[in-house]
Amino acid sequence: MKCKEIKYYLSDYADGYLIDEMRDEIKNHLDVCTGCKGYYSDILTIISEAHSLPKEISPSRDLWEGISEKISGKKSPAKIFTIPSEKQYYYGSGGKTLFFKNPRKKRGGWYVIGSAVATVVLGIALGIYFFFQSTTAFWTVEKLAGTPVIGSEELTGYGMLNVGDWLETDSKSRARLKVGMIGEVDVQPESRLRLVETTPAEHRISLDHGKINATIWAPPRLFFVETPSATAIDLGCMYTLEVAEDGSGLLEVTSGWVALQLGNIESLIPSDAMCKTKKSYGPGTPYFKDAGSEFKAALDEFDFGNNKSSALTTVLKEARKEDALSLWHILSKVLDDEKEQTYNRLAELVEIPGGVTFEGIMNGNHDMMDILWESLGYGSRSLWNYL
Amino acid sequence: MVIPIKNNIYNLNNEEESFLISRAKEGDTNAFEKLYRINVSRVYAVCLRISCDKRRAEELTQDVFVKAWENLNSFREESLFFTWLYKIAVNTSLLELRKRKRWLARFKNFSDLLNFDKKVSISVNTTIDLDNAVSYLPKKARLVFVLHDIEGYRHDEIAELLSVKSGTTKAQLHRARKLLREALEK
């Protein structure tokens, strides 16, 4: 992993949530990288300062008067205590004697035995559950609303989605899939998906149509969603993926990263960005949600329309500095004059880093494209190449 | 047993606390006032951090103690009184926050964060006005940061309180720390 990915995981690293392999990798990286070490130190400082913030803050005025007024008009708490016959507690109280019940009632022997048996049975059940969850070819499904259907059977509460099974929701149904132990996928109404594969190394579903919200907290590249127009590859994130009846799709990333791929075409979509896909075209060019409407419309025409040349002109004209994300992707989709125009516009919007030359980019030099990408600050491209 | 009325009576032992609770359950408002004095600063702190509004925090604190009075008999002394009270404070604050839609608009825009450097000063070697910085975080990130990093809640507990998944709370915590870190860089 490179610095961008390391920083992404440092928060979980600080809390001890990562698996051993990732912890070791990050620890080794921190030993040699002063930049990440400094970043980690700042995160620890923030956590430490948060822990040491005062737990008590006095209000600027006495609030009791208002409370007293409110509770004096209310019925006082009912008296529920009785003097217990055994195990009484005694306290002196201004010359009075007060008796009240021991809050921890003493339990009999059968209760203890019953509790022990129940604990053992529960432990065995949980062991079986987690064993099968990690090694067998199914996911658990929870009904959230309506009547989701697995195969031809209606889901009434919890069920199993086996490899090869289809899950369908109608206009009033929703369901939640447990992606092994690595995440959750909420299936929205009017959706149809199939579990293709689930192993410790890979979890894969096929979304025929509909909408899913995925939250994956495992290491990247373990969760895949196939659609008719591209495959979404999780790189550690939260995202929404919607697929229309015609197979076209729309991906919106809330947190982390997602890659979209079809054949040799690939798009990298960071947090707060979106990307359309279309059958026979594959993934389009990613763009940020807050990009201008003219920019978005021209990008759509560039990706999937007939008038690509004039669309590109508009895209370059309307591009903001933030839209370098889109322009970087376009560099791989155009040639000659159009590539030169795109590069020049990009150079106007952002600073071209050292090691990147006009000639290199024009010749499609992969290393220079990587350097250029990393200079844009959207994360390391090695996240994709490395994994 | 005579316990003077003043704010922040520390080191109240279990017997003294149990005594006050039992008296309050019997309808003794003086005993309840003592419980209020002992716990008000802690309750107010969490109400303030969740609401980010001193006036609202004061109202919420009053609401918390009124609810506590009304439900005192449901407190079975299986946990510390403050733990029970604290849950009421968090739930009351979150419930009120959900009702106030205008907060969404207030914290929706990240532009506030861009002005962090004018409002907060964070450095490893200087005092961090973290409370101030946290108040400028987007709402969900702020709630998770307050509950996890300041108040010590676990992710599963926060997820239950906020009715979200624990993966979401982890993502929001990462986001909160990242934004605070970015403020540190300015």
C-alpha cells in the first residue's frame, strides 16, 4: 500500500480494528515513512485530546428551579419497595431507619444450572453459525420490508441466499444481505440480484436491475458486483449502485473508493463522485456530484453519445479544478489533437508534477499517468494496480 | 444521613447514592435535587456536545432530569445511576436533534470546515480547542466522534443509538478524524 491507502486505514489502525496482516503492513510502513508517521501522530493526538476533554461542564445558570417546577406538578414516583423478608440492608437516616430491597435477588441452584446449559447451547450455536458463515456458500438475508423472494419462496424474517439463488424485491420490499463477515448490502425495491460466489477470498453478486446500498468494511477487492454494463469492485467503501432495466447503471460513492471495470476499460471513483455505465460501452467517465450541469451533460454525450468531439469541447470549457478527476480519465479515451487539448486544459487547471511530460502523456506512458493521478490528490492509483 | 446541597459532590459512595435514589423514589424532591446537583455537569456536557447550542443544552438537561424523575422506578440499580441517567441524556439529545431539521442545513455544507483555521487552533504542541472544532463537523460525523472518542461509546452501541450499521459509524469516525486532521494542517 502507498501513503494514501495507509492514511485511509490509520483511523481503524489507531482503534485496533484491522486484521493482523494489514496492521503489520501499516506498522512497517510507519517505521519508514515520516509523512504517514506524522499523520498518524496527529490522529493519535486528536484521539488523546478527545479522551481528555472535560467530562463535566457546568451550565451557566442553575437549572434546578425549572426542573423543580416541572416535577412538582407531576405525580411523584410510585412506591414500589417493600421491606424484604431476608437479606435486608440497613442505613441510619437522620435518626430514622430505612429498609429497602437488595437489587440483586439471590437465584436458586436450578437457575444457575439452567443458565449454564443455555450458555453452552448458545455458544455451540454461535460457533456453528460463524463456522458456516465463513465456509459455506450462502449469505444470510434479513427482510426489511414487504415480501422479498428468494427463488420462488417468500422471505418472512431471515433466510439464506445460496450461491446461484436469485433474490427479488417488488415495489414494497427491501432486504439486507450479510456479506459473509465483511459487510452488508441493502437491497432496495424493484431489484433482482444473484449470489454468484462467496469464499473467504471473494464475494460476488450479479445485479440484474434495481438498487443496492453497500457498506463494506473489509480490505479492498473482496466484494464485486457484476452488472450488465460493468463490474463494481469495492476498494473499502460505502456506495450506492443502481441498474436500470436496459442494463445501464449509476454508481455513487459515499465513502472510500470503488473501481468500475469492463474489459480493458476502468474508472476509479472516489468519495463524493459518481459514474454512469452503459451496456456495450462499459463505465463512463467519473465526475463529482457537484460538477456543473453543462459539464455533466457534455460528459454524458462524450461517453455515450454520437457527437463526442463537440461534447469534449464543452467538457474542457466547463471543467473546474475539481473536475481534473474527469479530465484524467478522458486522457485515456482520446487521441492526437483531442488528447493534446485535454492535457493542456488539465495543465491550466492543476499543476503538472515533476516527472510528467507532455510527450510522455501523449505516448500513454503508464508511470506518468500514475504520477499525474497521484498528484491530483484523489488517492494512489496503486490501490487499483497493486491489489 | 445529611448530604449538603451543592453542585458536583464527588466520591459519593454507593450506599449514599442508593439512599438518595430510594428517597427520591419515595417522592422526596430534596433527595432528587441532590442527585441532580451531583450529575448535572456531566449531563449538561453531553447535551451541549450533541446539540452544539448552550440554550438548547440547558433545556435538554432539564428535560433529562424531568424524564429521570418520571421513570425513576424503572431504575433497578443494576447499573450506576449516572449510567442510566446518561443514556437518557444521549437519547433525549438525539431525539431532539432529529426533530430539528434545520440542523441538517446548518452542517450540510463543508465550507465551514474550510474556515477552521480562523476558528480553531490545533497543533501537537499547543492547546487544541477541540470542542470548538468538533462543533463544526458535519452532524453525523460529529455525533459519532462525540460518542466514540469523547464519551467512550463502542461502535455497536453508537450504531444502536443512531439506528445505523456499525460500518457506518466507523466510516463517520474516520471522516470526522480526517476533517479534524485537515483542520490541523491549515
